[in-house]
Amino acid sequence: MAQAFVADRIVTPDGTRSGALIVEDGVITRVCSAHEMPAEAKVIGCGNSVLMPGLVDSHVHINEPGRTEWEGFATATRAAAAGGFTLLVDMPLNCLPETTTVAALELKRSVAAEKCLVDWAAWGGAVADNQADLLPLARAGVPGYKCFLIYPGCDGFTQIDREQLERALPSIAESGLPLLVHAELAAPIEAATAKLGQSDWRNYATYLASRPDEAELAAIEMMIDLCRRYRFRLHIVHLSTARGLGMLRAAKAEGLPVTVETCPHYLFFAAEEIAYGNTLAKCAPPIRSAENREALWDGLREGVIDLIASDHSPCPPQMKRLEEGRFDLAWGGIASLSVSLPVVWAEAARRGFTMEDIVRWMSLQPAKLAGMEDRTGAIAVGREANFTVFDPDAEFIVSAERLYFRHPISPYIGRRLLGAVKATYLRGEPVWSGGQFDSRARGRELRLC
């Protein structure tokens, strides 16, 4: 039987309209006026909520296999469903083994089976010595590669220097897949840290001074130069410094295949507001000033920044070293999957952005980065019926009970946010609705081949 999801606001590629979304056998067959619904359709009313494409998060650390005590497919996809996401793309580090070979990819596939509430895909890794594995990973179906230009915090996923990159880039360019780059170089960080001496590492200003803008700027400049030479698809992950926008704007104007993301925490928090010893707010690159935050919003408005991804990077609570409160010792990562949408909407709405902007940043563009825009990221006829029902006017205060990932710790706890996910549908079936999860693991892996 056909289903008709009736809403006052349906966000489509042609704009926002009222009407009905018609779903048959898990596929969108029509978007029409309410009076044009099939007479036999089962009607599901969404009222004044926004019916929008399921969100796509292209930057998630699921950590399974090997570090499932940090997170895992079951808990990450549960939090994703509650947060309005229908596709996660998993980063290739913090799991054991790291996803730098086809064998490691196949192991990840085996452990993910029958656990996922939403769909998932896996980035491959580009590390110091796996140049021969890059094209096999592409043939095995990864949508792209991730690399670090600096020590990533775990030994198995090695950072890659310029010489090693130049050995890898011909294969990456041949694959046609994007290279996602953690764009910080070590030398500016080492120099800045050496100047700090006996500074108080419980003070966020000390940590911020240890990760200067120059580390990002030098890395971005290097990667743009390599992009110009090798013509590969370059994606800068988690841009934190707005001072990089000029270089990135110029690279795009030059016609280079460059895309950029930032994250909810860079758009929500400001360095001046981070309390003494609050290591829950540690991430790398760091959260910068309020002035920088506003400039990042300007980068989104202008289109220099293409998308927003969570960089959901969870860990066991003890790794945040909350009792000591030392930013140099704590794990750097912010977990946010279940609240990323209301975090972004709370800040976007007061700056005059619309739900169509949210859909572009958090559905369409992440799907495009992963090469899956023909399958997901938009409400359109012929697509699988993966969508979210979102009340943009609801307000709530974040509590641990609303987080749903494995370890409910987050700097967002206690913050008032705007907007609530009422339901998340995967292929026309609810995986989250009325505050409850569907117990069936409906999620699938999406591969490029």
C-alpha cells in the first residue's frame, strides 16, 4: 500500500512546498498536493513539521572493529537515527585494524552486518606506506580517502608527508575519488608549544595557543599547490580557521576541484566561553574565537564552505581527563551525532538561514562528496524514501539521556537548542519515531561499486 506523508513544509530540490510525499515499496514515487494523493494511500500527518531529506554525515568515527568500547555500529547508528541522519560515512582510523587495506575493509563489513539502524559507508585511509592499496580500495567500493598531515592520536594510522603524498596522488587522481585531509602541519604547532613553557594546561587559552591558525594555513596552502599539480579532488575537513577562507575562495575561483567542510562545534562554541578545565570542548583543530566563528558563518553564506559534518569523535569518559582538566592530556574529539541538527539550526536560524540551507549543508553536499548524490541527500522521485521529520520551533535543553551514543558525554549537555527530530525514516519505514527506536537493523552499506 502506498504511504502519503503530509506536511506543510517539504524541502525538495525545487524549493519548499506543502503537500504529500508518496512512498511505495520504500521509494519516493511522487511529491504532490494533498488533494492529489492516491485514494487508497495510508496517510501519515506531519503537521507543521519540516519533512526533509535524511541527513548525511560524511565525517564520523564509529571505531569498530577494535575500539567498540569507544563507539560501535549499533550505538553510532542509533544516535544517528535519533539525530535525523540516514547515512554515516565512517572514518578509517580509531578502529583496529585501520581501514587502509581491502582486508581491513572486509573485516569492517563483517562486523557491521545486522547492527545498523541507518545506512553507512566507509572511507579508505591514505597513510605513509599504503600507496599500493589505494586503487584496490577504490575497486572495493570506498567513496574516497582520508589522510592526516600530523600525528592523528593513534599509532596505527600514520601521518603522511609531502613526499609520501606525491607518491599516492597519481593513484588518487586516477581513482577520481576525493582525498579528505586533516589540514594541520606539525612545525607551527611544535614551535608554538615550545614557547608556552610552564603555562597552565587547564586554561583553554593555552591549548588554543598550542594549535595556531598557521598550522592549518600552511597545510591548506600545501594541499592547494598539490591539487593544482595533480588535479585530484581535494576536500578540507573540519576547517576551524576563517583565515583560510581567502586561499580556498581563490582556489575555487581558479577552477580547482576543492571542497571544504566545517563542524557544528566551530559554529556554536567560542574559545572565550570555554570554562577552565572543560576538556569536553577539546578537539583538533581547536575551537577558535567568537569573531572567527562569525567569519565561518560568512564562509557558509558565501559558499566557500560547502558542507557541515559532525566529526563525531567519541571516547570513554576517562580519556577526557575531566578530573585533571588538562587540555594537553585529554583526548581531542567532540561527540554530537544525535544533536548536530538542532545545534546547527539553533545558530543558523538566528542568522537568517533557512531549512533549505540546512539541507544543502547537511544532506546534499555530504552526499555529493561521497559520490552518492544520485541515491541520497534529496527528496526526489525515484530515490529511496530516506527522510526526517523535524520540528524547527521546538526548544529543549540537552541532557545525557538524549545523546544515545555509547558514552553520553558532550560539551552540549545543559545547552538550550532549537529544533527536534520527530521521526527518521529509512526506505519508508521509521527507525526513530515518537522517542522510540525500531529494533530492526535496516541499515545497509552503500558502496560506489
